[in-house]
Amino acid sequence: MPSLTATSWAPLRRVLTVAAAAALLCTTALADVATAHGSSIDPPSRNYGCYERWASDFQNPAMATEDPMCWQAWQADSTAMWNWNSLYIDGVNGQHQAHIPDGQLCSAGNTGGVRYAALDEPGNWRAANVGTNFTVTYHDQALHGADYHLVYVTRQGFNPLTQRLRWSDLELVRTTDGADPGEGTRTSNPNLNGVSVDIPVSAPGRTGRHIVYLIWKASHADQTYYFCSDVNFGGTGAPPPPTTPAPTTAPTTPAPTTAPPTTAPPTTPAPGGCTATFSVVASWQGGFQAEVRVTAGGTPISRWTVSWTNPSGQQVTQAWNATIDSDGSTVTATNVAYNGSIGSGASTSFGLIGSAAGTPVAPTLTCTPN
């Protein structure tokens, strides 16, 4: 397999697009609290496809039979789907095979610990029907631009239903010289909020199930993204529609720091009560992402409320899977329609994005069943 290095920018194109890119970046900075990154959206990457189909109904047990590979991925680590735009590695310097071992290509070498590990599992992932000439579309949510793109397709004979992906299973079918920051097609999809970039691809001789592997080297830093997308060459008919629509607001996550997660101690439930824990799962300059896990006590509950007082300089700016009300430093979170009922000893969770003047602090929570 050839050595993979970045391709030089096209200077003339940079001059023609720099003003537009600056305007787009300014607009995004004002509109979004936290900066996101991106993913392959058509054919969708494994975790973006799971997010798109199930984000607003991810606890539905029907997923286990209707979309079993997504089900195992949600059960393994739901943050891999909420953070569909953050599957990347820093400091690769074009040495992709040195950083990602065989069998871990879809998780980018288990980047982020084991968060994305379930994406490497072989099985009946939902596959998009394509012809041998097709278009790969990825979404640049943060308007990073690209130094280059590398598009691979698995060789005929590879079976994604039973085999983990290896480098030797791939054939490089397209290399591009990248895209300038902000270059692409704007979208009105509220879950994306960036630009989509199309890459025409030809993969002759393929039939049946395969994996398309996209490598996207962002231009703002030595930050490289890796996406596995499942396809069916020669398939007929449209793929099954999503079971439920995706939520209108998607959580977006900047690059996490290497600091270990911070978790507040759980509350102590009364009989028939509930407990709640607050875990900081990622942080960056001026902000953080957290997960709050709600666990029922000795008897089932039908609704719950979690409240806390924010430390000085800290506030919640965005949340999903809960309704958040803030009054000064006091925060109250209540369940939404699909996650209020929790069985005895079982749990559910919701996520949030917050701002912090310094290192984020996990507050002490109070959980009340309703």
C-alpha cells in the first residue's frame, strides 16, 4: 500500500475562497456554543447512521431486531453515536497504518479508549445500495477544510458480515487534493450545520456487501478522521427508512482533553427513590461535555427530576434526553417522554454541554422520583 502524505493546497483556489470561508466561520462561531467536526453521511458512517436512525428513540428494544448492529453499539457506549462527529486521531502525520492496527480500522485504533470499539464488530450493519460509480459525501461540520481525502473500498471476496476490516482488505480507489475551509454545500439540516463535500468514486468489479473507508485529513491541524460506511453494490430498492426522526438539536463535542473523567458521588436513594451521578466525559478550553446517569432504587419509577447547583463560573448551555431549566446557578432536569420509566435498579442517562471558567467541576445531585 502506498505511503500516504498530504497534498499541497491549490493557491489560486485558496485566494478565491478565503473571504467566503471567513464569513462562514464567523457565522458558525456565533451560532454554535461548541465546535464540532464531521463524518461521512452518504453512505453514512456506522455511528452517524445509528445516530440518524435512532437518536430520538435509542432505548427502543425494537432496535435489537430491526437494526442489531446499531443496538449492540448503543449498548456498548452511547457516546459513540452522540459523538458521531469526533472519530479522529491527532498527530498521525500520514502514517495511518502505523497508528491503526488491523481489526480496529472502524474505531480508528480504538481512539478515545474503547468508546468506538463496537464499530469494529462484523455483522449485518445497515448498508446503502450503490452502483460501481457512486458519490461519497462527508459533512465538514466545523468548516475545517481538508488537506486530502483517501477513499478505499474492500476487495471482492471480503465479507463484512463475518470479518473485521484489515488494511490488506482495502483497495485505494480515489485520492483528492482536499478542500478549502468552508468549501462545500451548506445544509439546512439542524443536526449538521456545516458544509457537505462530494467525492465521486469508481469501484469496478464489486458486487454484494462491502465497506467504504474514508480518510479525511483536516487542514486546521494534524487531525485525521476515519469512517467505515457499509454498502451493497448492485442492491435494489431504497434502504429501510429510519424508525424515528433524529432530534432537532444534536450534541456537538470539541476535541476532548486527556484528563480522566470527573464523577460526582451518587446520591443516596430512599426506598423507591432514585440516585444520579454527574460525569465530565470531555473538556476543552472554556467548556465541557457531561453525562448524568439516573438509577432507580428498589422499586420502579415513572418520572424523575434531577437538580443541582452549578459551581461558580459554570453553566449548562445545551442538553439532550432531558428538559433543562436554569434559575441562576440552580439547574433542574426532568425526563422526556421516552426515558421517564425506569425499572427497579435500572438506569437511564442524559447528556449536556456546559461552559466553565476553569476546570469543570461535577456538582452534587439530588434525584427525586415523581
